[in-house]
Amino acid sequence: MLSNEKLKLIFTEKPYNFRKDTSEVFIHEQIEKIKEENSIEPDGVFYLNQIHSDKIRPIHSLVMGTPGEYGRVAGSGDGMITNVPNILLSIRIADCCPVLLYDPVKNVQAAIHSGWRGTLLQITKKAVEKMGDIYSSHPDNIQAFIGPSIGMEHFEVQEDVKKQWEETFDFAQEVLEKKDETHWNINLKETNRRILLLAGLKEENITVSERDTYGDKNLHSYRRDQPDYGLNSMLSMILPS
């Protein structure tokens, strides 16, 4: 897992649950427990109203956004980017790809929620570009962690999504596998890895988790557990100097 002396990265398992309709008190208690377990005391916690988009919200100060269940809501979108130390970014996922980008040279992080819609919109590539536009990050320096998400054997789609993959990605046939006459499986993690390579990241700077949210009973999965699914959280923080 991507981590060094400048960055803290946490991925929650059961019994933690970050689903929005979980009680506010319960989610707040979970955050306090995570802080204690990881010996961190962030100045603030930020998360998003996630909408399966390519919108990325820069966070420049502790007073941005609005108060929410367990911190501040940075708005609607699926990515947050900041160089502010000691704030904890929270991305909530069940089967989608959580992606963390970190530039140790400029000390900038981007936390991304990339489901199949966000992947088609290439939100991770847009995050790399935004890191460059706002903070002058160079792709050569950016490290990436693609976290636990649904594995290829469990991510089954129909013709409409399969066609969108073929129309969007030149490498589509390398991440698609036919299951039967009307269904295909897609490798969501590998698609995001290839997007990052095309965005200029070095292969050796990309780490991909092998954990499958659908197959790993310690993790929440929307496809496996709906309608009573829970949400995992990827939490990341630039450590104070």
C-alpha cells in the first residue's frame, strides 16, 4: 500500500460502516475510533456527496464546504484534492475503485471514487491533470494506490456498458471477458491502472490491491449485499511536518 512518512492511508473493514443512512452518532464514533487506532488527530475531516461523476473538489482551507455527519461535505463530486496537511479525506466505496494519488515532491494528495461511470469519464486522469494545473505536480512524481474493489470475475455487465468500454478505451479487449451471449466481465482495477499509465504515471509508481470487495467477506459489497449493503472508507491525510 502506498504510504510514507508524509502520508497516512487507511482503508476500513467491517464492522466499520460509512453508509450515509447509518446514524450520525455511529459514524462520528467510528471516526473517533479510527483516529485513536491510528494515532492521528486531524484538524478536520472532509467527504463528498458522491454522484458517480468526474467532478473533483479542491480543498484549500478547513472552512470549505458545509457541516455533515462526520466532518465537512466538500460538495457533490467524486474526488478531492489538497495540499493542506492534517486534514483527513474520506472516500466511501462498496465495489467501486478507491484511488489515492500522492505527489511527495509537491506534497499533494487526491482521493478519488471511480465507479464504472467515473472510470468511463476517466476521473483519475482528470485528477492527475488537476494536480498539475493547481499544484504543478508532474505525473512522473505521482504515486497511486488503487484500493480494494470488485474483482473482474464478479463485475458483470451487459451490452450497453461493454459497448461504452469499447468506444472509450483502445485497450478495451484486454480488460473485457465474455461470460455468455449477453454478459461480459470487466476488470475495473486494470482499467484504472491503464488510465493512470496513459496519464503519465510510471508503472512502478502504481500499486493495485488484490482484495475483491465482493469475494472478501471482511469488506462491504453493494452487489453482494444489497439492499442491506454497507460502505467501506478510504481515508488519507498529509501528515504535519
